[in-house]
Amino acid sequence: MRKAYVALTGLMLLAVVLQFYFAAVGAFDKPHTDSSFMLHSMTGMMAIPLFSLLATIAAAVARAPGRLIGMTILPLGLIIVQTLIVALGGLLDDGAGNTTTASLAILGLHALNGLAIMGVSGMVFRQARLFATPAAAPAS
């Protein structure tokens, strides 16, 4: 089960890296349409939460330390924060759908929270690999 845990955390990290790539694709798509950020949205709303949840279950079954189990579910929580950031930023627009200074200040947090998701996912993958590696036998 430890190898499955490592594989799932690796897939989660890969999905986060792809999330940044898909954000750039959407940002540079011309003209911007409703589908410009479709891959970014799907990865963020489906793939990352799914891998976080499955990896958390695998960590619990493998009897990982509680802190590591908690860190493994954290990307899912941060994805929820991403959704709240976008919703709050939308509430602060000018009523016609145009951004305001306040909405931009809030929406800018979306990128910073994305970096936090990347950092947590990378740390979880590293810790999962260490957890799955058998400890060296003491020399006698």
C-alpha cells in the first residue's frame, strides 16, 4: 500500500504541475472564450481533489503518521480555498462583470494559493517516498 501511496502522491503532484501549464495556456489563448480555462478548471476541480482523497485513504491504510495523512488531504482543502477566492473576487466586481481594484486584490491570491498547493504537494510526495523506503538495518 505504501507504493500505491507514493504513486498517488506523484500523480497529484503531476496534476498540480499540469494545472499551472493549463493556466498559462488559458491566459495566452486568443481570443479568450469560455473554454480557454477548461483544462485548468477540470484539473483543479476533479483531478487534484481526487488524487488528494485517494492518496489520503492510501496513507491511512498504510498507517502513515497522522501528520502526513493530514498533509495529504491539505491540497483538497486548498482547492476549496481556490474556489472561495474566485467566488469572493467575483462578488467584488463592478456589477457588470468588470474587475475592480478590490476584486483584483482578492483574485491575485488565487496564484499565491496555487503556489501553496504546489509546495504542499511536493512536500507530501517527498515525505511519501521517505515513508515507503524501508529504514536501513542498524549495523551490528
